[in-house]
Amino acid sequence: MNVILDILSSVGMWEAVLRIATPFILGTLGVLLCERVGVLNLGIEGIMTFGAMIGWLTVYSGADLWTGLAAAALCGAMFGLLHAALTVPLGLSQHVTGLGITLFASSFSYYVFRLAVPTATSPPTIEPFRPFAVPGLSDIPFLGPVLFNQTAPTYLAFGLVAVLAWMLYRTPLGLAIRMTGENPHAVDAQGIDPIWLRIGTIMAGSALMGVAGAFLTLVAFNSFFPTMVQGRGWICIALVVFALWRPGRALVGALLFAFFDAFQLRLQTVVDGVPYQLFLMLPYILSIVALIVMARKARVPQSLMQPYRRGER
Amino acid sequence: MRFERRESGSAALTILAPLGAIGVALIVAGVLITIAGANAFEAYRLILKGAFGSRLGITETFTRATPLILTGLAAAVAFRARLWNIGGEGQFYLGALAVTAFGLFPGLSGAPAPVAILACLVVGAMAGSALLLVPVALKIRFGVDEVVTTLLLNFVAILFVSMMIEGPLKDPLAFGWPQSVPVPDAALLPQLVERSRLHAGLLVALALAVVVWWVQARTVFGMRARATGLNARAAAFAGVPLGRTLTLVACLSGGLAGLAGAVEVMGIKGYVTTDLSPNYGYSGIVIAMLANLNPIGVIGAALFSAVMFVGADSMSRALGIPSYIADVTVALSLLTMLVAVFLTQYRVRR
């Protein structure tokens, strides 16, 4: 019992929660945008892998960290464009296209990675983002180091939650996006082309997924290795359902999830006799539990996975 | 530009679609090889030579195709009923693990080979089915989307395998390496060709492709599964028991993926490690789509993937192009196949 209290009262634990939550926040916001406009994007796992690789490669070749993040966002948007081109105007199966994007993007990242570093046995490292202490605020006891001594991408992710919530619920663009997810015919009748709106929104969402991946190589680890995304993308898909497609709840979901992850990591080191694999299973099982709990409550965007063709009902 | 549904599908287009899709994927991959500084034609010549140029190459290609046929069938039967089983990878591992666990059963080592082999195959298939029944039950009971749950269970299954082969099923004679106890000799699949790794699992896979085709085309269950996939609501109105049909489809699909793992461990490795499968489960999805979900077509699609994987290994050694190009090509062919199928159903009008 004391062990658990020790973990819960340590600054390191709570500081880690925010760090671990960051890629989940970015990825979940990306999925949320795509689904709010009516398209499932199972490409996330591969887009995150590519973002992780290209972010690392950009910095490794001498560019600065922000250029790395930008490269990941750009490549994410390009994969988003591919996903959108196949699922929106052509109306192909969103399940299979997304899986195809994931398989393509991840194998393509391994291919590019191997071309860039053909022989290295241990992955070459880069200098990652350093924590940035907000002057003044980071001196507050306990809360200061937890909240205000994070890296720039973490602040960015938290800021994006607010920006996206404001955009979705307070701007005409957000209204059009939410409306397209519910009823694209109504949007079309308003003189807005739902096809282009979907394509644009999917690209923006996929760019966020790319940045989520780049966070792994540019902040959390300092190198790229295959399979490093480890299902984080799929967990984001589950988190969107848990969040009932709302940005604020997505933040809560990601933080809750990161809390369990940080907690199990620390518990692993102090509890003996329990196989470590059981702890590692926890995030995946929790995601499934979240899906079960929310399945009844979930109010899915009505046109999710319904392709829109003008003049067809 | 707009798309107009074709009045009737044409047989020629249906056959040309996968060939065209593979062709376009090979062209794009050729561009990637050229960018990497090698001659794409030379690369493809070496891939074909690696896969077919020698006795070893040919047997390796068919050895590699064996689990791919089974995971391809697993995805094809599920997708036909619109059950999105993306959990083939996890079912593969549980199937393999179940065989080695069952091998500890003392009665097995004394049993005659055909009995032991059959029992092990059944156990492997049952383990795969059991894993898929969890998400399917959640889908039927709570309406939880099975795509995400099957995907997440892949990670749980592989961690479970890792836990078992470092724990109760660990081989004490493996010098501390995490690998499972070996499959008993009586349950090892016989070789098909001397001095090669090709084993009787290939015959099992080919026979099952025919069986699955027959079940889908000629039985009431097959008809119900197809009806569920085409329009679940209409099928329910026509009296198809949706829950029972989906459960049976899950048993079949998970069973085939579990069997793939069982066959791989009984035919080649003899024991389970956590790198037993180079993404056989995920490749099965591509293979099913390339085959247009046709069980007989799965054989051809699995052979295509096997040629790419085996050939790319030897091409990579000669030219220095990463062998991941095979994965890229196979993944690309899934995307191009989707477009090709679309073009067989719609025509483009200005």
C-alpha cells in the first residue's frame, strides 16, 4: 500500500503522465477530426510510424527539431490525402483502405530507414526536445514541475485541444465539419462541397497523426526502430469512442490512459513475482474495456463510413 | 467527372483486376528501387530468380506460401460476412502456442503420427477460434466494433505468448533463450521434398482452400454468411440467424488463422518464439483482398506474396536494396487492388 502511495505522490510519476499522454492526445485529435467529418482512418498506425521515422530522419540529417515535426506533419497530410482520395471521391471501403495505408506507410518507413542507415546495428540517436521550464510558474511546488516543465510539443498538444474544441463548436468551419459527419446532403444544400471539406479535414487530422508519431522519436525516445509505435494508433481509435467524439473528453481519456500506463511502468519495478507481460497487456485491455463501457452511450457521427455521392441517397 | 455503376460485371475484368493491380504496384515499387540507385528490371529479375531459380528457391516459396494461404483464407471468410477480423496475427500465435502446450500432454508422445498430427491441428485451430470469439461476442452482445478489438488483441496475444515461453512453457534446454518446449516428434508434419523445408502443411492449406470454397458456394451456412455480408438487415428479415452465423464464421476464420500457426510450428520451427510470424496475419488481409475474397484465388495471391518475400531476400543480398521492398509492394498492391475492383464496378464518365 505504501508503495502505491509513494508512486502516486512522486513528481516524476505525474510529469510522466503528461509526457506519455502527448502522442495519444495528438493522435486522438487526428482520428476525431477524420471521424467528425465522417471518415474512419485506420491509417493512423502507419502514419504514426512514418511520422516517427521521417521526424527522426529529418533531424538526423541536420535539420532542427521543429523542421522534423513539420516534415512529419507534411508526410502525414500526404498519406491523409491518399486515404481521402480513395475513400471520399471513390467511396472505397474505409476499413480496408485504412489498413492498406497502415501496411504501406509502415513498410515504406522501414524501407526508407534501411536506405538511410543500411548497416547500423544500434539505431543512431539524435538530440531530442529538452523540457522547457515556464519562468515563474514552474517554481510552484509539485504542480510547477508537473505542468510547467514539459517539452514544447506537449504544450502544443494541450493548446491544440482548446483550439480544436473552439474551432469545432464556435466557428462556421467547425459547424460545417460536424454537419458533414452527420448529414453531407445538408451541407451540400448549403453550398459547401462536402467532398472537399472531407479531403481537407482528413489531411489535417492525418498531419496530427504524423506529429504524434514524431513525438515518439523527437521527445520520448531519441532514435527510430521498427514496431516502435506498438499499437498506439489503434488505442487512439478506441480513445475517440471513449471520448464520445469530443476534444475535451479526448484529453481526459488520453490523460487517464497515460496515468494507467505510467502507473503500471512504476509498479512493474516494485512488484515481484508477477510477469512483466501482464503489466504490458494492461493498456490494450483497458482500451477494450473502455470500448465496452462506452459502446451503449456512443453517439456515432451518423454518416461515419457512408461515402457521399451527389445525387445518390 | 463522375462515376456510373456498370450494368453487369464482366468476367474478363474480374480476372484482369488483380493482375493490373499487381502490375501498377510493381511499377511504383520499381520507381522506389530506381530512386534507391538500383536497376529495377535487374531487381525484379533477381527476385524471380531467387524465388524460382533453384530447387531451394522453389521449395522455400511454397513453404512461405503455406501459412499465407491459411491466413488469407481466414481473412477471406470473415470479410465475406463483413466480419472485420484483423486479429489473424494474434490467432496465428495462439494456434502455434496451443500446439506446443498440448504437446506436453503425456498421451501424445506414444500416439501414432496421424492421430497426434490431427489432434494438434484441431487444438491449434480451436485456440485461434477461441481468441476471435471474444471480440465477436463483444460485437454481438454490446455492439463493440470488432476492428479495434481484434487489432488490440493481437498485442495481448503476443504478450501472452511471450509470458508463456518465458514461464510455464519455457524450454529448459534452450540455454535461457525464450522459446517454447518443442512439439513432440510424433506431431511433426512430414517433409514433402527431401533436403528442403517444404512440409505437408502445404497440402493441408490447399485442401482447406477447396473446402472453404465448397462451404461458401454450396452450403446453407455459406449462403447465410454471404447474405450477412451483403446486407445484414435484409438477411435478418429473410430469417438468417445473424448471431449464430457470425459466431460460426468467427470459428472458421479464427480456426484457419490458428491452423496457420499450428502448421508453421509443426512443419518448420518445432517450437514457438515471438518472431515466429513475419506479419503472416496482416499479410493474410492483403492476400484475401487480392483474391477478391475468392478461396481458390487466395492460393494465387499467397503465391504472389511468397514470391515477393522469398525473392526480395536474395535480391537484397545481391543489390543492397532493403528487402522491405517486398512488404511495400504487397501493401501497395492492396491499395491498387481496391481501385481496380472499383473500376470493374463503375465506369468513369465526363
